Amino acid sequence: MKRLLFILGAWAVSAIASPSLLGRADKEQEEPAGSPGLMTVPDKFNTALGVDWNRTYGQTEPQQIHLSFGSDSKYARIQFATLSPIDQAVLKYWPKSRHVSTSSKKPVTHLRGESWTFTDGGALQRELYMHMIKTKNLKAATVYAYQVGATTCNGTEWGPELEFHTASKEDEFSFLSIGDMGVNNAVSMPHLVDFAKTHKYDFVTLSGDQAYDMADFNGIKGDEYMNMVQELFARVPYMGVPGNHERAYNFSHYINRYATLPHKESHFANPLMYSFDYKSLHLISFSTEIYFYGTPEEVQTAINWLEADLVEANKHRQQRPWIVLITHHPLYCSAPSEDCTSKAQLIRDGFNNTGFGALEPLLLKYNVDVVIAGHVHNYERTLPIAKGQVTSQSYHQPKSYMQVIVGNVGQPEGAESFNTTGPWADWSAKRYDGNGFSTVKVTSETFSMTHHQANHDGTLGSVIDSFTISK
Ligand SMILES: *[C@@H]1O[C@H](CO)[C@@H](O)[C@H](O)[C@H]1NC(C)=O
Ligand SMILES: *[C@@H]1O[C@H](CO)[C@@H](O)[C@H](O)[C@H]1NC(C)=O
Ligand SMILES: *[C@@H]1O[C@H](CO)[C@@H](O)[C@H](O)[C@H]1NC(C)=O
Ligand SMILES: *[C@@H]1O[C@H](CO)[C@@H](O)[C@H](O)[C@H]1NC(C)=O
Ligand SMILES: *[C@@H]1O[C@H](CO)[C@@H](O)[C@H](O)[C@H]1NC(C)=O
Ligand SMILES: [Fe+2]
């Protein structure tokens, strides 16, 4: 989201309990969080996915299926929703290669899950029934097929057969990295699903802002979005972070819809923050939205949690050399808006020039390698940077972290253009204001990102940018 009016003091955040106040402060359309917003319509991108995801679902038919990994894909959590209550959520899964239909001993695992009711904060207090099942320990380098089911007195209604894969035994792995995706104008989405189906990408990070907004129309927008992204997040585990578009009703849509995230394992109270390990990578999901919608206590809790997590991650730095932070708001950006001036500075340096809540000192102290942000609807890459200064021209053994913005998957608000006349800060190494998404390849020695262009005619364009950081 862009061109925000920052008319309230940062602590007008007791405002979290007051959607209308937040709305004036922050929502571009000048509408309160959870307001109707823009109605979704079928378009070239959301109809190109090969399934009728926006059909009318049965009351107890599983929908909105998605999963997230625990560390090193040792297990996954799979979530789905139903429109009416059910008696029991169930899951069956099996290694795909060994699923021989003639075999009498199919290695199928059957599990039961937990269920809860999620009540949207809007006028209708609309209820949605949430279900989640954690797998048992998974085998490495395996493609699993799975189905979730909803059991009622009428039997079990099964969802579609889907599949995901676990970590290979090699050092190298790849993942997808995106930010800022709507139901409408999701320009990159068909390509992301194509990439997901190759089984070459182990998970997808999403740097905040989804659906625009999930809470709209009493939460129906959230259902539509979650059914669309099932095509991606039911195949490639979702490892994301919340954005300002998730803020309605204390981020409750995000918290309830992405209960799959491994926050308990990382000692955070809810899915808004977590970290996880994957081969040579320690990935931290840190919600910058605390700076705009959190109380001082929430800021302190988050910063304490982050520092403890970074201390622990550095104890294992030999084994897992890469520390990457995914956030929604960036610390640096060049678009002509307050996101790139006062807001970025608040995140970097903390509140009121006191340093309270400052993020950048922690990134430097604990030698974070990369920040992947969104929010600004374009792509921008920095050189290694610290306190506004370039610390080296090369990504070989850089002296500090660097940041990439991938806020350009595609959403109804459109792209954030750069001021073409410049002048540009010397840390801004690459700028692209079209749509696209990144792929990331990680080994113990190298961290490489490639940005792919997604064209408005639906075709995949060229590679916009690529770079490699080496240890
Ligand atoms: C989804 O279905 C609803 C109800 O039929 C319709 O109003 C809306 O336009 C559809 N949205 C998309 C993206 O297909
Ligand atoms: C079971 O099926 C009957 C007949 O279709 C239907 O009326 C009833 O609502 C169903 N019950 C549940 C819990 O789905
Ligand atoms: C949001 O959280 C605040 C503080 O914990 C609480 O007072 C308020 O009732 C919550 N609002 C909603 C809609 O859950
Ligand atoms: C920052 O300044 C504002 C306005 O003077 C004040 O209300 C707020 O408490 C201050 N916050 C901190 C963390 O010092
Ligand atoms: C672009 O940058 C120039 C030079 O800094 C400035 O004069 C101009 O106002 C900027 N334009 C916009 C649209 O921000
Ligand atoms: Fe945003």
C-alpha cells in the first residue's frame, strides 16, 4: 500500500480496537478496516488458474486448503475451512511414488485434527469453521499426496487430492518470494502456480498484504482469496508475514487463517511472528506492523523476541550461515512517499529519536544477511547498507545486510512508480516498477535471487534482475 497519510501519532494505536480511527489514519480508500472495499471480479489472471476456485461450496465441503512447514520440513500443518461446523477434521497422506492403487498395503497415514470457530469482526459477525491437522514426521526428499476431509453424521467429504514435497538431501534448495497480492490483478499468480507444480520450490515467502482486504464484505473477500491461493499454498507451503492490509480486528483474519505457521515452536504468542530453519537458512518473519498498530508493550515484546531469536540463531551460525528477515514495510526505498521517508526511518531508528523499537541496530549487531520486504508495489534492491551508507559495492562477504522489495506480485491498487528523474540514493542498485516475483536459490556458500517479470498480457517476461551473495 502506498501514499498513506500518517496523520495520527504512532501511538494512536489503541486505535487497534477502533477500526474507524485506523481507517482514517491508514487506508488509502479512506475506508475503515473491514469495510466493504472493492468487490472482486473475474479477470485474466484469477481465471487463468485452471480451476473454478470461486464456485459455490457445499456447507461442509473443505475449502481454503493451505499448509506451512515446521523446520526442515520435518512436519507440516495443513488447514482448511468449512461454512458449517463439522464433527471431525481428518487428513490422509501418502508418499506419492509408493501409492500403487493395486497394492493392498497402501502406506496411507490417517490423522485427526483440531477445529475452532473464527468470527469475523464485521457487522454480521460472520462465522467460519477452521480446521487444522499437523502431520507426523515426514520423510526427506519425498513427494506427498494428501487429502483433507470433513466428517459429519453424513460421512466424510474429501477435498481434492493435492501434493507437496519435503526437503531434498542436498545442500541446495530453492523457494519463491513474493509480496502484495490481491484477488484482482494478481498478475504473477498463474506463473507462481506453474512454478509451484514443478516441485522445484520448497516454500513461498510472502512479504505481507493479501486479498485487499480479507476482512472486506464480512470476511467473504478473505474466503475468495484463500480459495484462489489454494492453488499455490496447498502445493508450496506458505511462510509469510502480515501487512497493513491484514490489520482489521487485531489481525484476526491473518491469525486465524494462517494458524499453520510455526509460531509456538519459535516462542511467539500468535502467527504474526515466527522463525524457522531450513537447511543453511534461518528465516525470521517479523511484523513491522507493530510500528503502526502496536502498543509500546507490543513493540517491546516483539523486539525482545527478535533479539532472543537472533542470539539463538547466531549460536548455530556455522551450521546455518544465512539469517534472512521477511517483513512487510521496508527499511529503505526510493518511491516518492512517506513509506520511504518517515515510516522507513521509524522502523530503522525507532520512535521519537529515542531508539525505542529500532530494527536496524539489531540487524547489524547480529549480522542479518538479507531483508525481504513488500508494501511498496515495485521491486528494488539495495547494496549492502548500514545507517543509510553503502558498506560495500560487492555482495561477496558484505559488511552488512542488504534489502530487496518484492511488493509487485499484482493487486488492485496498481504499481508504485519511481520518480524517473532521480537523483537516486547510491544504495539503490536496481529499480523496476512492473509486476513480477522472485525465486531464491540457497546453498551453504551462496544466496541468489532472481526477479521474473510478469506481463499484463499474461505472459512470463524476462529476468529483470539477479544477484548472488557469497560468504
Ligand atoms: C466470486 O463470486 C462472487 C459471487 O458469485 C462474485 O460476486 C464475484 O465477482 C466472484 N469473484 C471472482 C474473482 O470471480
Ligand atoms: C446430512 O445430509 C442431509 C441430507 O442431504 C442434510 O440435510 C444435512 O444437513 C446433512 N448434515 C450435515 C451435518 O451435513
Ligand atoms: C483488539 O485487542 C484489544 C486489546 O487487546 C481489545 O481490547 C479489543 O477488544 C480487540 N478487538 C477485537 C475486534 O478483537
Ligand atoms: C513519541 O512521541 C509521542 C508524541 O510526543 C508520544 O505520545 C509517545 O509516547 C512517544 N513514544 C515514545 C516511545 O517515546
Ligand atoms: C522527482 O524528483 C525531483 C528531484 O528530486 C523533484 O524535484 C520532483 O518533485 C520529484 N517528482 C515527484 C513526482 O516526486
Ligand atoms: Fe502494505
